[in-house]
Amino acid sequence: MRQCPNRPHPPIRGDYPMCIIFFKFDARPASNAYRLILAANRDEVYSRLSKSAHFWGDGGEILSGLDLEEGKEGGSWLGISRRGRLAALTNYMDARPNPDRQGRGFLVSNFLTESMDSYSYLKKVSSESHLYNGFNLLTAEFRAKGDTTVCYYGNKGSTEPVVLKPGVYGLSNSLLETPWKKLQYGKNLFTSVIGRDLPTDGLVQELLQVLNNQEIHSPDPIQELQGDGYSSAMLRALSAVCVRSPGYGTRTNTVILIDASGNVSFTERNMLHCDINQWDVNTFHFKLQE
């Protein structure tokens, strides 16, 4: 459990918890290639209680971090199961969220614990989307025998979820592939890294560098239009792939790799003690179950 003793949450105006995800998937990769390469940041209030990635659920089926915030315990932002069920969430940037809406993190943990297929699950979520503030949700199934399905739904966009075609994608805090400057910049870095012939350890390290890029991409009229109501200082901070501001910012980096044989590598880098100079890195390996 991560916490910051005697450090209360700073005053937060708007829906700051953000996150950014870059991913590439290939339904039929070559034998030496990957079915999935995913790199993601979790941006949050540094002092918000949460648990680092660990195996949980029946038989230790699921690998993810978990929210421990009061009233939202058990929600998550990104996780994968031993059966290859994967879910990832980002918030939709909104300076005036409704504080009475349900916790969005349960959208991830519920998918990981259920058996409903990706598209059907998102159809169900879409019918209940009015219960939540703005969000984007990725659900995927990477089956041991090679079948792959990746779906997306954002409750501020189309009323229907979509099945994604293999390729490279970026998702921040607007709809999938919305051309915010930080998203385009980070996606270009991500694409450059995955295009190189790197060993697994080298690929993970290079992707962590992408996730920790603090270059500012402000002004960004598209991001700022959606972020009307945020302070100019916060909009500037949020224009970087790796967000840094007092008491809030990027506190978790995650890289997930699934190779053609169904071997999974899950690396998580977490901030310790609300200190941007202290980090802990853990890597988990397992093979997809049939």
C-alpha cells in the first residue's frame, strides 16, 4: 500500500486524474514479434491510497493495481488476467465533473473478473454510461491459442463500442486518437521505439523513457478547448506525456508485452512516498492460460 503520511490531498479543481496509453496489437504476429505492446501512465494525486500491481481474485487470476480510496476500493485503471483479459481506463478531461457519479475504476476490475466477451461488456457499459463521469475504456482478449480481440468505448463519443483493427493507437483524456499535441508526440516516440529490433529488457527500458518524457506541448488549442475551466498552469502541466505539478502527476508507469507464444511481461514502475525521486520497479512474467 502506498501512502504519504501527513500529506493531505491538495485542492483539486476539475477531473484531474488523467492517464495516457500507447499500444500496438497484432492478431497474427511473426514468431519473433509481439501480439501486444502497451505503455501507459497513471496520473493521480500523489497521496491517493492505492495498492501496487499484484495477483488477486480467485486463484490469483488477475494482475493489476487497485484503488484504496474510500468508497472506490477495488477499482483499477489497468490490468490483465492469466486468461488474457485486459482492460485499461482513462478519464475524459472535464473541469466540472459530477461528484455523485459512480467510480469508473470498477469498469476495469469488473471486466477482469467477469466472463462476458469484450464487445458485449462494452455494450452493457454503454447502456449505463450516464452513471459515470466521462471515460474511455479499452477491453481486450488475448487468447492462448492466438485469437485476439480489442474493443473501445468512450461515453463522450459514439453510442456504440467499436472493434479495433490491428495497428498502433494512442489514448489520452479525450476520445481515442484525438490529436492532442502530447498524444501525437508520445505516439511518435512510441512508434519509433517499437520499430527497432530490441531485446525485451531493452524495449521495456526504452518505453519507460517515453512514458517519462516531460516535454511541454503548450499551447494546444484542442486540449485547452476541452479543458475550459482549468487554470493555465494546470493545462500547461497536463500538456506533457509525463505530468509534474505540486501534489499531482504521473505516479505509475506500466509496460505490458505479450509475445506470439502467449508469454506475458508486465512491468510496473511506481512512485514511493509521494517523492518524484523515489521509485520502485517490479516485473511479472506468466504464460496465458487456455
